[in-house]
Amino acid sequence: MLTNYLKIAWRTLRKQRGFAFINIFGLAIGLACCLLIMLYVLDELSYDRYNAHADRIYRVQSDIKFGSNDMHFATTADPLGPTLKKDYPQVEQFVRLHQRGNWLVKKAGEATNIRENDITFADSTVFDVFTLPFVAGDPKRALTEPNTVVISESAAKRHFGNQNALGQTLVFANKENYKVTGIMRDMPQNSHFRSDFFVTMLSDNYPWGQWLSNNHHTYIRLRQGSDPTAFSQNFDAVVEKYVGPQLLQMTGSTMEQFRKANNQMKFWLIPITDIHLHSKQQVELAPNGDIQYVYIFSAVALFILIIACINFMNLATARSSSRAREVGVRKVMGSERQQLVSQFMTESVLTTILAMGLALVIVAVALPGFNSIAAKAISLSQLMSPTLLPLLIILPIIVGLLAGSYPAFFLSSFQPIAVLKGRTNTSFRTVSLRSGLVVFQFMMSVVLIVGTIIVYRQLTYIQTTSLGFNRDHILTVNDLYSMGKQGEAFKQEVLHLPGVVSGSLSGYLPTPSDRNSTVFFPEGQTNLNKGISVQNWGVDYDYVKTLGIQVVSGRGFSQTFGSDSSGILLNEAAVKILGFSQPIGKHVWRFDDAEGKIRKTYTIIGVVKNFHFESLRRNIGALSLVLDANPGAASFRVSSTNLPGLMQQIESTWKQLAPGQPFSYKFMDDSFDEMYRAEQRIGTIALTFAALAILIACLGLFGLAAFMAEQRTKEIGVRKVLGASVPSLIGLLSKDFLKLVIIAILIASPLAWYAMNQWLSDFAYKIDIEWWMFALAGAVAIGIALLTVSFQSVKAALMNPVKSLRSE
């Protein structure tokens, strides 16, 4: 029986090639979108699960409220990991990571460096906590001695080619030699951090034992059966026992006084598998994802699939008249309704299986582009994984049964006498279910259109809003430390080039770069509630001028004032928190050593206008600028009409002063855009899927228009005989669809407003959601719907009335 059903189904599809193509193509697009989004979602959910003990690995995070500052760090104090291992038997192992970031690295004996971006100081236990397989060396001993490093296979290839890297020497920053004691496989892409170089923590020049500093990422592995929630209750005791004495030594205040001043220090655990999607702390090792995008895209995948199924239903029922006589003849010949249902369901499943085959082809073609947009490395082989393969087999059957259920029962319900006489009782005004399905299709399409408009408006706002400094035409040259003492000479040489307006030496920039926070107190104050946490940047005399930062009170740094070495510039936010009405000439101080014995006092010489030095997701915080040599980078404001020629001159100057060192640069505009690369990717993906959802919805509308035209053929013939014009008939046939789209817009608008309002809540600085965004989305939906319907409407209106009436 099944073989017979399949033969008839295949013959029907071949006979109705146009109808079959539209049906299969619509389903294929929907299934392809669903598969791509499933691959994306599963990749996002797979982060850090490659670790053998992922279910027992946690990162310790810290929340600190100090005065008016509320800080949430992914880092903790350096002694925390060893202390937890020593004091609590539940902690099986710990590891601390201290991200170094960029460094110039070369093979010993070579003259040319390679700029490496992923360098991390780590305890020797890093390979015990994380699952990082070795291809050479002993992971238990690799980082147990000073000046040792473990590198990835890719790094070994870059520096040593086909030579054996084990035991070789690498030179870091042109001065520090490290012995390669291990080679590990490249870290997986689905890790919340990546590193090509793990340098032993024994070589990290850090003032150890600072319970009041937060500079290390601390991970612990709990013993089997340990309850992380119960274990977290020990953190209060740790703070009391270890942080309290150091706080008392440095400030003269006890932990009780600290808390009474409405301050707090709290540690808590986050599972390693939750970091990528759920952690929004400061000082992350790498930019994280966001669980809301997983929810959004999962919903989009479901809706697109539902839209595709709706199309199938509408297109199948639109062909009802052409198959009504077939049903009547079959029933007269003795076919039971159950057999007819089985026949139509077989056709539906076969159509879906063919659509799945086409969908796999579409996925294979689209995957490289999708990876590029989404910054992923998803392979087609992941569809064959134990998670997806069963779904790949079951999905077309489920979709086929769901999409074909209504048409099957609808077609099989025809009464043989009625249909053989040409009466199917399926006038357009009775198809409320199909109308509801079309409303749902366009409702989701409008939500996607509104979402895309708002995402792009927010991105445009970010790129065009005033940041409080001028980021245009600023060139940043990296790794200035590789020149040694030649940094100032390089700056002066470049300043003499035509087209260079000004220049500054500082690694602290209002883009992703170095950060340094400290606590300042007003002069005469030791009350902890009066201290403020401030970003403290070391800059030179020309920093404010080069970046176009506005001084609103006092003055900037000047070489004519010898006392500026103890001067300080504060931004408006810092002055407000300190409570100074007349800040110029006032003094602030901070601890200048780890033990809290030395204090350094600064005189406020100027106040700069607030400018955004972090993402627009955050409010502008307190910032201070002090004179301090920090030759991490050189920034130049340029105004050359021949930028390529100027770049060649700057590179030539670099090579003269730093032979063998790579010339690495970036324009500040590009660095700024990197902070919002995730939103740009999301916007592009949203636009793509919105367009596809609209395309699929249009196919459904096309089917419903065909159904309407088919059902009203004789009515149109009568109207034409009575003198109706073609435009009036087109209007008559289109107004019903216009009503459906308008209903969809009215339902979609509040839904889109709520969803996008939630998305914008992550930004401290954001656009307002305005009425015209919904009007534009509605106009687009109406225009697309009318264009889709017009083909069938014009075709029906132009039909010869004699022919249509003769079909009676």
C-alpha cells in the first residue's frame, strides 16, 4: 500500500511541476534557515563543554560596592585560588590566569618578531583543570619552573616551521627568554577564552598577596558530589578572615565599618559552561555571547519553519478545486477517507523529504557566508553529530505530517456527489483559518522588519553619536615598547611628516586597550565611603590635544609647569562623585604601594568633559589622567589627502628606529567599531532572516491569492459582463489581503516594541523607539503583500468572462 501511495504522490508532483516547485522551494528555505540557526544555537550552547570535568569547573567572580562605585568583575584577588585549595577540601584543584594580551615574540637567534595576541600567564595546574591535550611534553611539569612556556601547534608552526619546537627558546619583548616545555593542540573555537601561549605564573612580575586587588581570573574544580551553592556560603568567611586584616592595615577600617558604610565585597561562582552566554562581568578574557540572542534566534527558527508549513497548507488548499473531482472519483470507486488521508499525507511527507534534500544543498552553499557573518567555524559535518542526525531524519517527517494534516483532512472531507457536480463549499469568506495563518505569517514578518530597523538605527546612533572626543583620523601604532627608549624620537620624526597634525604616547585609549583602576580619596579623608574607584591613565603632554578632549575647567598638562608631574585631570563624572563644586586646586590621594604605607597626593589642575572611554552599554565612569610614561602605543592625528603615501612614510620611520619589529597599526574608528562587532553581526543575520521570512510569507500569500482567484472566477466573469473595469476588480480582489496585513501590523507592533525595548535595555545610551519605525515596517509589509497579490489579481481580472462562465 505504501509503495502505491508513493507512486501516486510522485506522479502528482511531476504532473503539477510549478505547484510542486513553489511548495518544495518554500519548505526548503524554511528548513535551511532552521538548520542554520540550529547549528548556530548548538555552537553557542557548546562553549567550554570540551573540558572533561566541565560540570565541576567554576570561575570565581567578584561584586564590589565601594562608595558610589558598583563594580562587577570576572577577576578576583590573586591569593584566593591557593587559599580555597588550602582551606576547603571541596576544592580539588585551582588555576589562575593573568592575561598578558599582545607581545612581540621571536625565535632565539632571529631578528624579526611576530606580534602574538593571545598570551596568558597561568599556574602549572592549568592543564589539570582544563582539558588541553599535549602533542609534545609533560603537562604535569611543563610550567613548574620559571621562564617556561607552553605553545599551541599553530604557534609552533609560525615560529619553528617543521622543526621540533620542544626545548627551543622564544624571546618575548626582545629581552625575556622562555623555554618551550610543551606543545598543546590549538584550543577549540567554542571556548570562552583562547590562548596560544601559556607562560608560567612564576615569571609574572606581580606584587603577590593583594587581597584588595582584582587582577586574576580564578577557576576551581570541585570534588565529585560537592554542592556549589553550599560551598559558596564559605566566601563570607574568606572575606572576613583574609580581606579584613589587609583592609584594616591599609585604611584603618574594619570589615564591619566597611559594611556599615554601605560597602560590600562578595565572591560567587559561575559554572564554566555558563560564562559565554550568561556572564556580563567586567574584565572578561574575551567578548562573550548573550543568551538572549540564543532565545531570539531559536524563536526565529521556529517561526520561519511555521511560516513555511503555513505556506504548504495554503498552497495545498488553493489547489483544492483541481483535486476535488479526483477525491470524488476515488470515493465513488470505494476509497475510504482514511486511505485518502494517508495518500495526501504521503504526498506531504515526500514533498518535505525532497525539500530537506534541497535545504541541505542550500545549507552547504550558505554555510561559509553564514560563518563569516556570525564569526563562527561551523562545519557541515556537525549535522551528522549524535545530537542533530536523529533530528535531521525525524524533522522532515514531523514537518510533513504537521504541514500536510490540514490539507489532507480538508481534501478528504469532500462529498463525492457535491464535488462531481462542481460544488466544494469552500468560498473565500469561509477560509477564516487560512486567513488567520496569513495574519500570523505577516505578524512575524513585521516583527522581524521592526527589529532589523531598530538594530540598525542603534548601530548608526553608536557610530555617529558624540563621544566627547574626536576619533576621526587618529592612527594608533602599537608595540612602541619594542623601540626601547626610541619612542619619543619616533613620535618627533612622525610629527615632522606632512599631514600629521599632532601625536601622543600612551597605551591608554578610549577603545579596547590597557586599563588601570585605582582608588582616590579627597585630601584629609580616610573614610572608605569617600573613596572612589577611578580609571587612572598615564598619558603625556599632548594626549588631550591629540584626541580632541575638551577641558571645561582649569587647564591641561603643559611643559611650562614643572609641578604638573603631581598634577591630575579628572573628568566631570569623577568630580561629581567626589562632590567638589570648585575642584581646581583641590587635592586627592591614593595608596602608591601594595602594603598601604606610601601615599601619593595629586593637585587637580583641570577638569575634562565626560567622554566615552568604554562601550555605550555602560554609563560614563570616573576617569583620571596623570603624567606617566606609558609607551604602549603612539597615536597621531592625521589630515593627509595621500593617506597610503603617509602610511608608507610612517612605516619607513618605524623600520629605521625599530629594525626587525613588525609595524602594527589601526585607525581608532576601526578599534571603536570592534566593540560593537557582535551587534553588527546580529543586525546582518536579523536582516537576512527577515528577508527570507518575508519571501516565504509571500509564497504563502501567492497561494492564498491563487485560491481566492480560483474560487471567485465566475463572480469575476459576471462582474465583467456587467461592466466592471479591470482596476476595480484588482481593488476588489486585493482589499481582503490588505485587511489581513493591517491586522498583522496591529498585532505585531506591541510585540516588536516589547522585544526591542528589552534588547535596548543592555545599552546605557540608546535610541528612542519611534512611531515611524512601525509605520515603515507596515508600509514595507503592505507593499510586498500588494506586489505579491497583484499578479494573481491582474491575471483573474483580465480573464475572458466567456471562458470563466462556460466552466459552469
